[in-house]
Amino acid sequence: MLAVAPSTTRLTLNSEFQGTLRRLKPEKHRTPLKPRPESELDFIESAGSRTTKLLYDTTVYIDILQNRFPRRGDAMLRAAEAWHSPVTEAELAATCGLLDPAPAQTRGIMEQVVAVIERRSSHRTLATDSEIWREAGILSGTLARLQGYKSDQRRRVLNDALLFATARKHGCSVLTRNVLDFDFFQQLDPSGKVLFYRQALVGKPSS
């Protein structure tokens, strides 16, 4: 933990940082968050045509590759603007390093991942600037404190917080099946928009 000397207890932060702290108010959150009922969340089934800009979470690319993205979401993907993040590119790229190179199918999987990354338009990629990093740091830190997350969980939710903060800044909804983390982020910052979906089961018609 970061030790703070008694003489520095008064925050002397730049005005932008102070503004972010005033907006998010991390000190107001004192108790662990609880998942909300799914009826209180926005899912593809109930979104209709309201969502016009979608920032894809990594789960979307993976589920499309594995044919596990719900069929009823296909029309929405075609109708809405698709936006991307360097965060999800890094998570997809990490797959190429994590895969065991020995199995014969590894090369084919890596080629699929590369194709997905290369199809993403640079004009539809939203950079993570200092404001986004600042908001993501506060959100992920607050969530880690409230839920008692360990170091590996903190790194994971930082990436999710970067997506959430990026979408909020640029007027997008995060498209994801990661209900738990993004539900918590919305509870911390209700101004952020998220659209959830349920993964289709392999071998069964998606809906």
C-alpha cells in the first residue's frame, strides 16, 4: 500500500484529477457491491434499435470466432457502429503468446486472431488517453477495495475499466457478456452504458 506522510494529507492534485475524483466520489463507496438482477440490466434482447455505437469487449471477438455469439445479436452488429480499443487488441494479441506452439491447430488459431485484429479499422479505434486512464484507475481501484480483489484480479478489472471509461467518453455502449464486472462499474458510475449478451451454447441454435 502507498504510505502517505501526515504532512501530505491534503490533496494537491491538478484540477483535472480533482474533477475526476469529484465526479466518481470513490470515498462514498464503503460496502461491497452486489450483482443486480438481470431484469435491471440492458441485454441485446431488450435493446431494440436504441444502441447505435458499440465498443466491443474481447468476449465479442472470441465468441464470433467460435460461433458462440447469439444469432439475435447479428442484426444489431450490422446496424450499429462498431468501435474498437487497443486494450482488446492487446488481449487478443496475448493469445498468440499464450498458446502452446506444439499442437498442429495452434497456427490456425493464431491466423484467425491475426485476421480479426487486421480487419479492425484504425479509424474506428479509440485511443486510451490520460483522462481515460485516470478514470479507469479510480474505478478499478475502488472496485478492488470494495470486493477485496487480489493483484491478478486488479489487473483484469483495470482492462475492463479502460473499456468502460473509453465508451463513456466517446458515447458508446460496451458490448460484453462479462455481466459481473461491468454491472459493478455501472453501479460506481451510472453514466456509463453497457449492453450485455448471453453466449450461445455450442451445438445448439443461438438465439
